[in-house]
Amino acid sequence: MRRAFSLIELLIVIAIVGILAGMLMPALSTVRALAKQAACGSHLGQLSMAAISYATDQRGLVVAYWSPSLNQHWTIHLAPYLEQTWAWYQPRNRLVKQYRCPGDGGGDNSPYLRSDAATLGYWVTYGIHQMASCYYAGAHWGKYGELTLRTVKDRGRFALFGDMNCKAWSQSINTDWATMTSFRHRGRMQSGFLDGHVGSDTPTTYGTTWWDSYNVTPAN
Ligand SMILES: [Zn+2]
């Protein structure tokens, strides 16, 4: 005949299960974080490839934060290359998964979204490099003229998109203000480069990586 568990034995089993769960939880959260980092890398790779396709169709023009000549934002220009549609103020922009980092906390409460994201339909937590905003007439980088694949000296060292804190700054990433970027992948930010590869940086290394993107030939 089988003997029933005593209370002491039951408590010991519960304690052991609790200890095992406590050991597993950090491992599980690490796995979850790594999965989000990988998914973010996939998004950045898709954004980079979309930008390369866009440039090919636009005689080499690198997509801009906002281009007066084409009068629109990079989110509009790249959407067709991601088999998506995107327009200002549209609730369906939520469905464009490539514009959101899976590590941004999700939903409308992400700390990295603009505070007016819901009004604008701007569910975007990636930023584009400041060099790609140089189409602004008279802007700081306007002296370089239009940025094209030809004027970029090393596409493999040109970080175009990256994990961004859109709440801190809604426009573009540069090397001066680390608050613009978001080191949300276990202390690292990820970047998509103009040759299609994806990299990651710490707060210590990202400045050098993003500084390399200023290595372009002035068009005029
Ligand atoms: Zn990310």
C-alpha cells in the first residue's frame, strides 16, 4: 500500500519547485530578450533592404527623414517596399510591424513612442540617421546636397536606422545625444546599415559607429 505524502514532504517539494522556478525565470527572461533582439534585427534588416531598393528606384537617392523634393517622410517612402501602407493619422499604421522595435515595451504605452503617436498614427520606435535628413534647404547638413548611394563612401559603415527613443527626440539620430537612442536590448542598441547588415552597440561604442555615417562625399 502506498504511503501518502506527509505535510513536511509536501512543503519540501513545493520549496524545491520554487527554487527551480526561481532559477529558470532569469533564463526565460534572457531567452525572451534575445528573441526580441533577433526580431528587431530582422526589422532593421528589412528597413535597410527597403532603403536600398528605394534608392535603386530613385537613381541612388537615400531615403530621408523628410524630403522636401518628394514632400514626405521615410515611413511613407519605404512602406511599399515592405508590402505595407502607411499614411499620417491612420490607425492601421499600428499594423506596420517593421517600424516598431519588439523590445520597445509594446502597445500604446511604450516609453519610446512619441507622446502624440496615437494622433499622428506614428507608431514608430526606430530612427533614421541625421545625415539622411540633409535634403532640408539650409539645414546643417544641406551643404552635402542630396545623399545618394554614390556619395556614401562605405555603405557597410553607414548606419541608417537604429533603435530610437522617439519620446526624447522625434526626428533623427545623430552622434551627439545618446538620449535619442535606446539601449533596450540588454544594454545595446541595434542599427541597420546601408549594405543590409545589422549591428549593435553599447552607449560607449555607438558614437563611433554612427559617426562613420558622416563619411560621405559632398555632392557640390
Ligand atoms: Zn530594437
